[in-house]
Amino acid sequence: MGQNIYNQVNISAELDNWSISIRLDKREAAVSIHDRLKGFSDDFSIDTLIKFLLLESRFYLMQKHLVNSAAAIDNAKKHLVHFKDTHRHYLHLAEGIQFYDEKHYQEALNCFEKAEKYLNQLNDPVEIGEFHLRKAMTYYFLDITTLSALHAERAIESLKPYKTFEFLLARAEMLQGMNYMDLHNFEMAEEHLHRALASYKNINNHNFITTTKLNLGLLYVERKLPETAIRYLEEARKNRQERIHLKILYLLADSYWKTNQSSKAIEVYSEGFQKSMDNDDLTMKWEFSMLHKKYEDKVNYESVWQEGIEYFRGINDLYNVRLYSKELAWHYTETKQFELATRYYLLATI
């Protein structure tokens, strides 16, 4: 009976649709297809079972079920003797995505390097484009900006012709905007971020619209245009997207202080500082505290910034160590405290 039902269902097409739903972050559709496929899993060929398990790992990652994702990879590995080169690519890709989601970026890169050895086995330019996007994202968080930009450009070129995958193209455009921002090519950064924003609006993805507006706000902060930054950050603030809300509040408070709107700055700062305590987010609590000392409590500015930098060193947050050490070093240079300036300039280069 199961075999008869199986024959009525195009499993290959279902797997393709499931893969597309996962890549486009269409969660409800992915859940529905997963439920249907599991009903036929006893009838899968070995080849189909391997494909199913490797996709299932990504499906569970999309739902933030890391344990189930790892179990799916382990189940796929039980059939290693039957692996083809395409299976090996998808295995290393799935492992890399899992490491990436756990913020183990070097381990993720190692997996993507293994997957790349089999990239020439793929015929689908969209899959190739997504691979380059994944690798570009990993290089970005490893602070290897030039290689991130290289792979992001490859992703854009691969994905651009395929309207169905505009979501992936928008992610690549947004990432490239961030790369150009890090490279201080602000005009190119602005161009890519606005392309991403237009695409996210076109596909009505509100979460990524908010994220892109945050990134545009950051761009205009970097360009020393706080008035323009405020417009995008206030728009991003309205959506109250939990994952990035504290970052929005931080940049918004900073921009209000820079434009001499102290009462608005204090209001936004207070909301952010309280929320960081409620969430037990010590990193953002320190960032808000240091921001407040910079503008409102200058007597304690130096001591709190020193303590904050030591906290970031203690948790190996090298990005914030460099960021805040550079600014503190400039302060010590301006106030002719050259020994301290040298110390923090050195910390800014680690």
C-alpha cells in the first residue's frame, strides 16, 4: 500500500520544493512538505534518503533546533559508503551552516572549503550562488572583508537572473553593502543597501526590511550624517524586531546625542539600557553604559570605558575591543595622555 502511494507522489519534485522553501526561509511551507515527506521515508531509496537527511539538517536549523539538525547529519553519515560527490558537497555545506549558526565561523569556513571541492558537481546556478553567499557571510564575520566581497559578488552574479530567488539576491546585496561600508566605499555601500531594501519591499519581507534600514542607519552614522541615520533608525525601531532592537536603540541614541537632541537621546538610551538588563545582555549593557558616559557623565568616561574594554577582552569580543580602544586612544591623544594613548592604540590593532 505504501509503495502505491509512493508512486503517486513525485518525491524528487517534493525534495526540490522543500529545498527552495528552506533557502527562501518559507517556514510554513517547509514544515508542510517535511510532514508529507516523512510519511514516505520508509520507501525512500538510499540516494533519496541521503538527500532528505541532509536537507532535514538545514530544515531544523531554520527552526533553531540545533540538536535535531546535528542528529540529521549523523543519520546521513550512517550511509557514507553510498555517498556521491554531490552528497559530500551537501554534507559539508550542512555542517558549515550548522557551525555558522553556532557562531563558530572558522569551523564553518573549514567545512565550506571542503564543500567547494565538489562545487563543480552542481548544475544549478542558484545553488552555486547560495554557496558563495554562505561563504561570503562567513568571511564577513571573520573580518576578512575582501574575500567576503569577492564571494558576495559571485553570489550576486549567479542569483541575479532568477526572480524566484530574489530573497537570496537581496541577502547578497545587503552583505555586499556591509562589505563596502567596512572598506569605506560608502557610495557603493549605499547603492547595494538600497537595492537590497527595494528587493525586500518587493517580496514583502518585513524582518529583512527592518534589518536593511538598521544597516542604512549604520551607514549614515559612519558617514557622519546622523540626521539621515535617525530617519532610517526610527523606521526600523517601529517594527520592534527583537533580534536587532537593542542595536537600533544604541545607534539611535548616539545619533540623537550627535544632533544635540539630548532629551530624545536619554529616552532611547534608557529604554535600551533597561532592555539590556531585562535580557541579561551584558555586552549591550556595557555598550549603553559607555555611550551614556561619553555624552552625559564625562567624569566617569575614562574609567567606565577602561572597564568596558576589559570586559570585552575577557569574553574575547575582539571587534568591540578594537572599536572602543581606537576611540579611547584618540581621546587620550587629544588630552595629551600619550602613554595611555599608546596602550589603547595597541589594543585597537589586536
